[in-house]
Amino acid sequence: MEHIVIIGNGISGVTAARHIRKLSDKRITIISAETEHFFSRTALMYIYMGHMKYEHTKPYEDWFWEKNKIELKRAYVNEVMHEEKQLLLEDGAKISYDKLIIAVGSKSNKFGWPGQDLDGVQGLYSYQDLETLEQYAPNKKVCKRAVIVGGGLIGIELAEMLHTRGIPVTFLVRESSFWNGILPNGESEMINRHIKNHHIDLRLGVNLKEILADENGRARAVVVAETAEEIPCDLVGLTAGVSPNVDFLKGSGIELGRGVKVNRYLETNVPDVYAIGDCAEQREAIGKRRTIEAVWYTGRMMGETIAQTICGNRIQYNPGNWFNSAKFFDIEYQTYGWVNSNEQLPDYEEHFHWIHEDDTKCLTIATHKETGKFLGINTFGIRMRHEVFDTWLTDDRGTDYVVQYLALANFDPEFYRSFESQVLEAYTNQTINA
């Protein structure tokens, strides 16, 4: 019986296993050093915030795996020996495979800051990170202040988590405005204000110089590069992005870039070895997408795709129109298509921006200047329907059409009606005055 081994039990690896089982009777083994069972990584923050318990984050009962003949092994893989089709585990044991799927995810970035390996310094990616956070920041008595370094989505999640326990937070962001490499100016500036309204000490345009230790080897303060200011703290969150967790593959013969290099079929340069999820790097970008996408839904789609190939129906990975969602404290964010930041705005792209008077809801629509084609939309505080925008993007609708029928895409039409006329009036005025 053909043996499929999957390294990693995140959304990519588990989706691959589930779909291979639906399609075949192959032997399947999932290896993970993180946890015994699959859990929803996006729910980590809610465990800390008290909204969920760990068992609530497991989409499947523990008996699911044995019932579906998916073997789970708690272990760390030290080496992939592809010529022998074997894996060398940390304890010295070996596991043979016929086909191997690498789905090892990401790790938090470290950029060589002095003190980055001290106790009380951590990222927020794994279940072990959550356990460490409970140790060093259980409450404001133990953690009198936390400093977060890096202005991305993981950073804002960590800020919200700590805030719910009353722990003061200083947020060091090297950009001049929060996430302005991704968001247009109006949106980025609204998020700046929203962060500060939650009593987060947001410092823009600053960098970390070093982390200082106390006599026990634990973080006691950070030093700001631009001002040499020392900020006392008991926890330092390093949230300056993530990178593929592929160090154990160096020297294996499997081609690496920043991640594991794959083609459109998610195949590596080595026969019968595949890579999916955060750790997979497309040899050539798919449209405007990045070659590495650390996004939950693309990981799931890759798992479904590779299952087809493993089971004899070799198909290309095709993620379709770009979309994503996130949360900035209590403001939900969605994006469909492509809305470039002001820093990266191409000559052909123009924006319509509308913001509600309460400063917690806004939208930006990107349009092709010459053709009037709808390129994409960002929404904050307004929940939209994915299938509607996916259809409009696929059908190459114009922005005039999208604005006219925007109510069809709204997830909460009764709520939307309260400011629909404002959006239409603002768009009409901009069009007339253009």
C-alpha cells in the first residue's frame, strides 16, 4: 500500500490528508512536533482572551483520525533523505515514504537584534508561543508593560490580546503609518487612530535597536534605535512578519529559495516530494500574487489540489481572485481584487475613498483610469459577500456598475442602507469633479 507522509498538521497538511482519504485507501501519516491534533491557528488569540478553550479550536474530535485511518505521529523531522525516501527523526528513528508532502508552515522573523533570544522575547505563531505568553504575560501584575515590534497583522492581534488583560502595550512600527505598505493612506491613518483610541502607545517611524536583559537573562527593556530611549518591559513580542520554516531542509537536495520551490502543480525538484501552504514558494508568481502566501485559505486550497495529484488527477494550483480578511481590534477588514497602497500605486490606478463620520467604517475602490474597470475594494467595518465580488472581478465589471449595485454585496443590507446614500453621493461627486 502506497504510504503518503505529510510533515505538518496545519490547515494545509490536514486538508491534504482528509482529501486523500476521501479519494483513496492509501496509508497516510501526519508528523508534527507542535501538537498532537490539528487546531485552528487563527483561534490562538481567542484562547488567551478567554473566548475559547484549546479543545474548542479543534475542528475534529480526537477519534476522527483513527476512524478515518490517518496516523498521527508527534515528532520532529531532522532530515529528509529523498534518495532513500526516508525521514530521519530527532530521536534517531526513520520513517519511509512513497510520497512526501512538506507542509511545515512558518516561523516568526528575527533580524539579529541583540537580546532577541532572551526569556520573555517571543513571536506569536505556534501553540508553544501561546504557552510562553501565558507564562510571561498572565496579567498586569506579572507583566507591567509589553513592547511589540512590527506593524503587521500578528502585531495587532498580540496588542489586542494583551489589552484584554489590562497589560499596557507600546507598539514600535518602522513605517510612517500602520501597514501603509499594504493599505492606502486613508485606511492606514484610520487604523492609527483606532489603535491609539484603545490606549495603545503607538510609535510610528521607529526601529528596535536592542533588547536589554536583567540579571536572570530575561528581557527588562528595549532600546529605540532613533532616540536611544529605554522602554522598560516584561515581554517583547517580535511580530515583524514570518518566513517559511525550512531550515531543516538545507542540504537535502530539495531546492529552496525563501521557501520550498514548487511549480504550478506544487511539485518540488525532487520526484514524489511536494510542498504546500506557508512554506511553499512558487517559482513564478501567479498573476499579482506573491510567490509565498501565508494565508489560511490558500493553504487549504493547496491541500485540496495536491490531494488530487497524489490520487492520480494531476491538476494545477489555481487560487483565483485575491481576497483576504483580518481584524484591527473591533474593526473587520476585507479585501477583494487589488487595491494598492499609495506607496505602490501604479499610474493606471485611481481610488475612490469614503469614510463614515464615526471613523470606524470606510471603503476604498480601485479603478483602472482608462477603462473604468473595477480592480478591487477594501472595506473596514462593513462585511461583504465574497461570491459577489468574485463574480464581478471575474466578469471584468466597471466600477460604476459595482457602486450602483454595491448593496447586493453587503452582508448586512439593513445596516448598509443607513449610509448607502452617502457612498453613492460621494462617488458621484468625485466622478463629476474628476
